[in-house]
Amino acid sequence: MIIESSALESEPTHLVTLKEVRHDIRVRTYITRANEQMKAIGYTEHGHRHAGIVATIARSILTNLGHSGRDGELAAIAGYMHDMGCVINRVGHVEAGALIAYDLLSKMNMPPGEIATIIGAIGNHEEPNGEPISAPSAAVILADKSDVHFTRVQNPDTTKFDIHDRVNYAVQKSFLRVDSTDKTINLELEINTDHASVTEYFEIFVLRMVLCRRAADFLGCKFRLKINGANL
Ligand SMILES: [Fe+2]
Ligand SMILES: [Fe+2]
């Protein structure tokens, strides 16, 4: 059947909200199954907890910096869906997640321009190839990289911890402070150095911190990292 382009252009669009996305049975199922796969291969938590935290922080970054409510909503939706591609495989989850989001959001009749913003944000959330390409994209990068916390460790056997488990397990408190007055985005961590050293933190997170700095720059801010009260 031939569909005229004018028919496609007249498709009704709908301003999709995070609430609708997080209640969608497909989104719920794919994120649940993505985390089951991460747990099976010994990775930290990538489920609804992580998705919800990244969505909330991404929205809050843009709200604090005076961006529009709709940009905040798009950042929240991209944040919620950003690791959904792990339902296929951890390797390639960035591209896979963007394509899954494209399909789901198209079915929800989200306007194409908004879908482009979201799949671009999902497609750019990881180092080394990710780049902040829009305000929602920059917000998702910062929110994702700041979710380092002992509650993310899914490996029940501490004797089999790898460096990712140890570093996450060591982080007792993680807070992303956005200061709109002095234009800084501050990642404040409290690390129990009995479990991992600050050096180990840098060993696995240096590329993430570089990406955070670029994301903060995109938003017109400076990125700062504070560990156990010391500015680094
Ligand atoms: Fe990811
Ligand atoms: Fe993530």
C-alpha cells in the first residue's frame, strides 16, 4: 500500500510525558529485563531505580538552570530510557536503546523533533563516543555519571567484587549540586576508602569525568568534583 507523504505529515502528535513513558508496559518490561541481563553478567544496577534517578536529576539540572519545562520533560524521558538498550546487550546498548526509544515514542505519536532530541541524548550518553549535543543530552550525561552508589552493586559476594563493584560499594553518598548563580555543577561524593581508594575511583571514572566537564560546558557551567570534602 502506498501512503502519501501528506498523510504521514498530518499524523496527530502528542506531548508525551515521563509519567506515560514510565507506565508503558513495553518500557517497564524492557528496563526490567535489561537489568536482569546486567545482573546476570555481574554488572551494577541498571533498572528502574537507576532510570528513575537519572530522569529526576536530568530534569532538575535543566530546571535549576532556567531551561523550559518541556526541555526538562525531554531530559527526564531520555534519562528514563537511556540504558534500555541493555535488554539486547551491554555492548552497543547506546545505539540499541536509541532505536528502541525511536520505535516506542513513534508509537506514542511524539513529534519527530522531540524524538530526535531524545534519541540523540540516548545515543550520546556514554564515553568515549558520546558528546553533549543538546541541553537534554548534557543533562542526561551529568545525571547518569553522578549515579555512583553502594546500592547499585548487585554482586552478593564481596570476595568476587571487581573494581566497578568496589568503587560503587565505596560511595556512601553522591549528590549533584547545581549552582545557577556561580554557574557550577558540583559532583559531591563521600567514599569509604576501606572499600576503594580515590585513585581507583579515577582509574575507572576519568573518562566519565571528562564527559561531565564537556556536558557542564555545554550548559554554560563549570564542572567540579569534590570527594570526601576535597575539591579535585
Ligand atoms: Fe549506559
Ligand atoms: Fe546509566
